[in-house]
Amino acid sequence: MIAAGGAYGARLARDGDSWFPERWTLDGPEPYAVPLPGNQPEEPGTEVQPMADGRVLIRRTADGRHAFSLLYPTGPGTGELPLGAVECPDPGTRLHLLPPAPCGQRAYALAVGRRSTDVWLVAGGGFGPEHLAEIPGRCSGGVWLDSTGRMLALDRETGGRTKAVVVDLERGGEVSPLLQIAAESDDRLLLADPDSGLLLVSSDAPVPGEPRLGWGVLGSTLPVRFPESLHPPDLTLTPFASQPGQALVPESCAVAFRIDGPSGTWVGVWRPADRRLHQLAPPEGWLAGSGLWTAEGVLRLPYATRAEPCGVAPLTPPPAAPPSPAPPHPEPGSPASCAPRPVPLQQAPLGRLVTK
């Protein structure tokens, strides 16, 4: 996992039969790893998340109690700052960390119960873990829609259907609909790029019971599109990074995918304007599903091998295809003549975030 800003990464590494946290420094001339072992080995299900200041958040679980601490190197040892714990006495409740917040200073967790879901601030608050919101229904996923960490998109299951909703963390967890593609479809948000407004979604609206990947633009009234390039046979695509700095040009925003198929796992790069999926070989030892785009369009992929336990490989995908010339006189009512300008999230009322 990579922190906001891309300066640090963290993972649970293995030494024989033992697991320990490891921090990666990624913004120097050469990447390097610092082990952060505790007094005893970690459990395989332990979660770690890098913070923008170089500390590593860790979540340890015992008997329904989720304890959080910040780890940092102290010469030959590991410093640890306990942050408190979240109690989940109901064995049916599952708690996990949400993706790193864009600000890099705070961290959040999602506790999914039988009938409702709780959002917790677990790092960056003033007095230990803080309960922020209770949302009716079982939620999954977790995608940040803005650059401050206020708007969180979750996939909420209610009434047998799953729909992506927006949770405003500064307004007591106020919930608004985000995706309503069809009344009977399951609509999930997989990735959002705050700069361009590009959204990657999964929905079975085109073919009931068969989830397909599609793309849309936050705040747009145009329909979500489901291109064939994002539906290759016998392959599973999972988006994990979008190219920053593509302000208000979602068609040019590059997206990196993890591709899983019968022959293994590799990398895909796709742009809405290209209308094709470029399939590329990852470096040996790629930490599959992790990576970071630079504003210049280089995809940096972390990897670990026996010979090089901490490495980052730059991958430069094929350049974007030149834009197709627009018709000189679009017909009234055609998409070319009525496409709205994407609205920046901070200016868009929650009621207008619905993508139909």
C-alpha cells in the first residue's frame, strides 16, 4: 500500500514463518525498506497503512478488539505510539482499514455489522478512535472522491441491491446516492480521480447478473459507458491507480489495472479516449495491485525479489492516441453538442452527484 503523495509505502513482510511490518521510502534517489518488527511476530491478517509523515499505522485484532498504533524507526528498534482500540463484540462485525485518505494525515476504518456500517477515524484525531457515522445497510469498498478526505464513496447493500453512495464525513455522515444506473442493477464504484472527475464502476445493468466495468464522469448527465475494451474474455480487471493532474479531461486520464487470467497476473493501462486496453508485463516480484502514477504519465510499480527486496520499476505505457476530430456541426441533442463540463466536487451539491 502506498501513502498519499507517494513518498512512503508499507506492507506486511515475511521472514520464514514470521510476519513483520516494513516501511518503504519511495521518494528518494533509490527506494529502500526499513523493517519495523514489534516484540513478537504479527498475525497474517494484521493490516498496515503508511502515513504521509513516514509513520506506519498498524491494526491488530484479538477477541473482537481492534487495537491501533503508529510505528516508526528509532535507531535499531521500533517505536510505537498506541492510539486506542475499537471494540466489536458482535462476532458478525468485520472491521478493516479504508484506503489511505488523500490528506495523508488521517486514517479511517469501516466496521461492517449485520444491519449497519460504522465509519471510524482511527488516526489523526485528538482523543483516540472516534466514531463518525453509522450508515444503514452493509457497506463495502471505499473510494475517496475529493482531495481533502471529506467525501467517501461506499457500496451499500440494502433490499438485496448494492448501490454506491456518498458519505459526507463533515456533516455527520450524511448519505446521498451516487450511482443509480438502473433500478434493479448492482452498481459499485471502483475508482475515482478527483482531478479529472473520471469514475470507474462495476454494474450488471447492461447484462443482468453479469457485472461489467464502465466509466463515467462525476457530475455529468451523460450515461455511464461500458466499452468492450474493459470486458476481455476470461480476464479479471481491477483498477488500482489513476494518472493525476488531468484536470477536467477525463477522456485523457490513464488508469492502471491489475489483470488476472489463466496464465498469471500482469498490468493493464487504459484511457477512455484510446478505446483499447494495453497489456504490459510487470517487473518480477511485483506487489500485484499496487503502483503510483506520476503526473508525467509514468507508472511506478513496487516489487520485491530475493536479489532486490525493495525496488520500484518505472513503466511507460504507449502514448495516448490523438483525439478524433469532432464533427464540424454536431446535430442538436447529440452527445457532442450537449456534453456538460464536469463540475468540481467542492462545487457540486450532493443531490446532483447521481450518475444515471
